[in-house]
Amino acid sequence: MASPQPADGAAKRLKTARMILWLLVLLAAGAGLYALLNRSEGPPEAAGYADTVGGPFTLTASDGSTVTDQTLAGKPFAIFFGFTRCPDVCPTTLARLAQLRGRMGEDGDGFEIVFVSVDPDFDTPEDIGRYVALFDTPILGLTGTKEQIDAIVSAYHAFYEKVPTEGGGYTVDHTASVFLMNREGKLQSIIDHHESAETSLEKLERLVSA
């Protein structure tokens, strides 16, 4: 009687080959899915978020004039929310923006720096004018009523909150990022408070050249 072992061996080899083929197919499919999810243009959710940042606003400049979103139309701008009594984040951020603008040379004139006070109960237009003058570069300082401030903070998905301090006073917690808006008033990028100066400079250069 003939032995069945050779036939069994062939069947096992065929099964192994099929398993390897399916494994290769699965690996190829996985690689394709990874490439799809990591395309250079980023996920569609990011673009959708950018379209929701910014919008109409009405505020008051340090000279008492009215400033709206249309005042800034057609020119890129870097907008930052803070307050004049801020002990660290605000002066550090504005000083860095001033320094980076200086490093850009003539290109530094290609964008506006906008500082919006989120402390309307304390910061008058005159206070803001004196504050932004400390940084030795043109900065558009703005304030308004609480309702106006709340409206622009909401439009930019920013944040601020009064925090009581000892003695009956208060400080203000607020967003530490800088929003970089292009010529069409759309969000192009965000400068994080902790990122390097070189990274921030690259973002500002792209903002002006776009």
C-alpha cells in the first residue's frame, strides 16, 4: 500500500504558501492605509477647524478709534490675547514677536501685531497704548466692552478667566498662543508659547510670503 506522506507534505506546503500570500496582502493593505492617514496635507478636520477661527469684531484702539476686522483686511496679522498686568506670558510673547519682526528686516513690515486685552475692567485704551509702546515696534492694542471682548475671544476659540487673588484683587488666566491670520483673515498657523524662536520665525516668514 502506497504511503500518504508525500501527498500530505504537498498539502502542507500549499497551505503555508497561501498563508504567506495572505500575509503579504494584509501588509500591503496596512501600508496603504497608513499612507492615507498620514498624507502631508493633514487630516480634513484640521482644515475645517481653521475655517472656524476668526470673523467679524468691533473693538477700540488706544487712540479711541474704532477698529474692526475690516480694518485688518488684506494684510496678514498675528493676534494675541492678554492683559497689561500680566507678569510673564504677555510681555515675553510680545517681546518675542517684536524681536522676530526685527529679524525679518523689511519683510517684518508685512504683517500686523495685534494685542487684545481680556481685562476690560482694568485696561483702558490709554493703558494699552502705554503698554504696547514698551516693545519698540508697532503693535495695535485693542480693548472694548466685556461683550465685545467675549465675542472676539469666542470667534478665535481662545480663553480667558478672572482668577481671584488675596486682598480682593484678581489676575487673568488666558490663552498663551498667537494666532497667525493670512490676508484673507483665515487662520494659517499658531505660534505656541513654548516653541523655539526659529520655528516661530519660519511661521511668520510663511505668513508674509503667502
